[in-house]
Amino acid sequence: RKEVEQDPGPFNVPEGATVAFNCTYSNSASQSFFWYRQDCRKEPKLLMSVYSSGNEDGRFTAQLNRASQYISLLIRDSKLSDSATYLCVVSRQAGTALIFGKGTTLSVSS
Amino acid sequence: GAVVSQHPSRVICKSGTSVKIECRSLDFQATTMFWYRQFPKQSLMLMATSNEGSKATYEQGVEKDKFLINHASLTLSTLTVTSAHPEDSSFYICSASPSHASRGQFYNEQFFGPGTRLTVL
């Protein structure tokens, strides 16, 4: 079983739609959780960290459930520019390697 | 945020040659750097953890004699793909984790280089 698993995707949605991505992780010792965004043939870029209390950044909301080892990302009012691959990422402690999910591809169309 | 550079951005080489990729943290010190590899439509896979002044730690299945890592300073790590073959063609990305001294505002964040696309003919 992979350490980080994500929705297979791809997600094809119209502009303005709300879309949710789910992710599960297998290592209960994981300490830090992130969502990264990767555009085609580019390096991943941090979208947001994910905290147990849940956190929001504009149209993006991330949730973490440690008991279920489940992470989610909600994107509201999708924009064309949101089209990318979204990577669920965990790490066991600060400064250690990141463990990436395979990613879920989002395509937003007009 | 902090900046990590990677050089070269793209390499095309013949089978059997060696390719050296540099990863530099430009405005912070990085005790630890990580090397990842990404094949098309796959996730980033950690190859090795590079520690300044000591030997790199390789992930299972990654040949240390084929992928030579040197982390000679707090701002530079290099990955050399020796005797490259077509199956080594991939997107190689480094990331840097700020040292404790400079962690401050960058707590628990890693910064990625722009990646090197290697094509071995």
C-alpha cells in the first residue's frame, strides 16, 4: 500500500464549480501535511499547509482528520488558472523528506 | 519565500555519459537537501537525502554508485548520474530544507528547485 493515496482523477469541472480532493496516508507517525500544486513539466509549489483545526486561504480550504488519517482540499469558485495537478504531501517531522501522493489532475474549463 | 536554483534545466545526452546536476539554495543555508525523481504521470519519488558534510542516505532501490551525491557546502548539493541510460530519463528535482539557524519564518517548509529534465538517447 502506498504511503499517500489520492483520488485517481482527473477532475473536469466548469468555471465556478466547487471541487473536493481527498487523500489518505498510512503512517500514523506523520507530523506535517501539505497540499502542493504542480503545473505541467514544472516543480511542485506549496499551496498550503494543513492543520488539525482546518485552515482556509481564500477559495481553498484544507482539512485534516488524524484519527482517520485523511486530508482534504476544497476549491470553491474554480478558475481556469486552477487547472493543475494537486499533490497531497506528508512528512514525518520538520526537515525530513516529503512523501508525495500521485496527484490528482484538475481541469477547469470555460 | 526562499529560492532554490537548479542547473542545468534540461540535458540531452548519449547513453553511457555522466551528467551532473547542481542544486543551490540562494538565500538560505540548507543542512539537508533532497533529491527526487519524477517519471511521466507518476508522483515525485525520493531518491536520497543529502546532508552537508556527510554521506547521503539513499532510498531503497536507488543505486548509490550510479547516483553520486555530494553536499560539500551549506548551499550546494550535486547529483551525478553516472553512465546514464535511456531508463534514467526523467525529471530530477531537488529541494532544500533550511537549517535550524535560518528556519525561523521557513519553519517546516521545503523549497524546490525548478527541476532538470534529463533525456538519455
